[in-house]
Amino acid sequence: MLQLRNTPGLRSRRRIGRTLLASALLTAVAAVPAAAAAAPQAPTAAASVRSDLGSPAYQQVAHFYGAYIDAVAASTEDGGRLATALRTFYLTPRLRSELNTWEWRNHADGVLRAQNTPLAFRVTAGDSAAGHTWSTVRLTWSGGKHPTYSYLTVRSDLRTGKISGIGD
């Protein structure tokens, strides 16, 4: 489980760290296809699972939500492009299309299912079946003695490692 605390200094350092990590990851992902195209390769067997999936699927979801929340929170500092790049990297094309439709109808962010940014999040592993695994994402919207939470069910494709569904 991953949980962020509402500590201003710690939160801003984590946001900067995660934003830098996400930027580096996206830069590396963009460089790999270019390098692969330059070198001829022998035919290989069917594509296997992405190599960065050594961690459980719920950790992939945690990485996405951590970087995405930071990018959305920093959207005034060009985080909008980073949020779009994160969606492209972590989400399936079909889910991105579904989110665009949901966002148009609801005038809110489809990944967070809200118009604002949560203070913290936690990801918990769920069940797996039929090539998918489910995680529960708890978003924390207020602090204090009685915090407010919302819960999302996130489906990941085990073959590709990409997030393929987000539901309430």
C-alpha cells in the first residue's frame, strides 16, 4: 500500500521527485523505439509482458496515480502535458477514449472522477482473473479527524500491464 501524507514540505518534495521520475521515464520510453529502429533485429517470438512489470500490477497503478496526481496538481506549470503523456503511457487507447467521453459528460477528470485534486491516495491489490487484475484506489479529499474518501476500482491488463478500466 502507498499513502501520501498531507505534509506541505514532504508533499512538494514528493511531487517534484515523482514529476522528475515520470519525465525521465517518458523520455526513456521515447528513446527506446528510436534506438530499436536503428539496429536491425532478428525475428523474435510473440511479444512478451513488458519488462517493467517485475512489480505487481497494483504497484503500476500506484506509480500512475502518484505521478498523475502530482502532474494535475502542477497543471499551472505545464503539468497538463505531463498528465496527457502519463495517460498515453499507462492507459489503454480504449480507456483513454472512454475517459474522454466521461469527462465531456461530467465536466471532471475521469481518472480521479472529480474536479479537484486529492490530498493523498492509497492503492490496495485485488483479485486477478481472465488476464486482468483489479486494484482499489482510495483517494483522500480532506484531512483532520474525519477525512473524506472516495474509492475507485482500477482494472489492469496482465499481458500489457496497462490500465484498462477505471470505475467508481
